Amino acid sequence: MVPTPEPTPEPAPGEGPVRPVSVSLHEGTIAALKARTGKRGMSAYVEALIQRQLERDRLRELIEDAEAEHGPVDQAAVEAKRALLRGDAAGSADAA
């Protein structure tokens, strides 16, 4: 029996070879993108945007999974921790 080769794992976002793809964008979006990046920086800029959105999507999925398992987050606790991170003295006393 000939062994079956192991499937090659899909590269993670930001990994693997670069290849061209075609996307459709509004003319105004293209103009704003070119103004911000120049013609040569467009691909890197769009790549970074897509990677960031994928990270946000994965984070949202993790939050949804945690909420399904543990219930929704306590908004008062979130605000207390936010105040603590910002160095807000009034919120810090409540966050402890």
C-alpha cells in the first residue's frame, strides 16, 4: 500500500507566497487609497487592513464562544476595568 502524503496546512494570514487577486472597489475608495499609500503601497496597505479585520473577526468569535459558555459579560465590570487601565481614580476603587 502506498502511503498517502500528509495534506499541506493552509498558510496563516500574512504567510505563504504572494499572488495577485482581483477586487472591485469604488473609484472614490481607490483615489483615497492611492492618496494615502501611493500606487506602490496599495497592496501592503490592503493586506494589513484585511489581516486586521480577520483578527477582529476571530476575536468576535472568541467572545461569542465565551459568552455562550459563561453568559454575557458584566458591562459594569468592563467599565471598571477600562477606568483602571486609563488610570481613572474614581473607577479604580470600584474595579478592585
